[in-house]
Amino acid sequence: MDSTNTREKRRAAPAKSALAELRAKPKRKRDRAAKQRALILAATKLFAHRGYEATTTREVAACAGCAEGLIHRYFKGKAGLLLALTQSRVSQEVEDLGERLAPTLEEEFLQLVDWEVERMWEDRDFLRVILPRAFLDPAQARLLKRVGASRHANIVECLKHFKRCQSLSAEEIEGLAELINVLGFVYGFMHPLVLRRDRGRASKTAATLAEIVVRGI
């Protein structure tokens, strides 16, 4: 009797082990995603305040509460972490951009300018890291170029939803999208952060310029 029970336990052991492994996989995936997010957030903070070159992977790992080896496992090093940081930010921006449309083209244009100004301010740490690196790292520059083209295309698609755009040429719609990007960068990042001008005043100026453009559409 005892030997029979022993054989049954031995047969059941591999099945239990396999079941436990299957249950553990989703948790490991969640843990991996959480650690990747923590490393990206830590890198954004440290790269912005200490500089990309001055920040070590050990410091990023310590700030994230992770082992340093995970940076090499997940991102193949610091340069890969920077690329992942960029891709992470862009994915969120595209998702945010497609969330809503205003009732009219005029309102949508004003809304997009306001969104772009706020986004540039919220991403100031990210931009402080990424813009200087784009001059030095061809891979980062190529990624930023693709990102810019993708975001521009998404804004164009937002504008094309409105019947008023049927009376505009493709070049005019492209120009409106480009103007949204320029107003966002100048008044959401350059004026308040680089030129140290009042942020509220900068946002108001962007809105005023957008309203002037809207009256001419």
C-alpha cells in the first residue's frame, strides 16, 4: 500500500511542478515589466539632473531598486536604456493624442496647441536628456526623426477628421500640424525652461497665437 502511494506521489509531482511553473510565468512577466518601468523612470530622472554621461548604470539600478545586471539583460546597456526611454515616452504620447476630438476644427486646433504646450512642459526632463544626445548619437537621432514624423502624421489625421479641412490643401494641413509642434516646443519648453520666462505667460501667448491662426482658417 505504501509503495502504491509513493508511486502515485511521484507521478503527481511533475504535474504539480508544471502547473506551478505555468502559474509563475504571468507573475514573472509582470515583475519584468514593472522592473523595466522602474529602470526607465529612474534613468529619466538621473539623466536629466546629472547628465547621461555622468550617470552610471549602477546609480540607475540603485534608484530603481533593481539589480544592475537587469539593465544589461533588458536593454543591452545604458545606450539601449536611453532608446527604450524614448520609445516609452513616444508610445504614451501617441496614445494620449488619440483619446479625444473636439467638436470643431477651430476647437481641435486650440486643444492640440494646449496639449502640445503642456506635453512639452511635462516632458522637460526627458527633452533635457534626449535633445543633446541626438547630436552625438546617430541611432538616437534616427529614432527622434521617426518619432517626429509619426507624431506629425497623427496630428494631421486628427485635423483631417473635420469637414473644414476639405477646403484646405494637403500643404496647408501639413502646415497647421507643423505650427502646432512649433508652438508647443517654443512655449512649452524653450520659453519657460531655457529662457526662464513665466510659464503661465508663455502658455497664454501660445493660446493667443493659436486663436489668431484659427480666425484665418
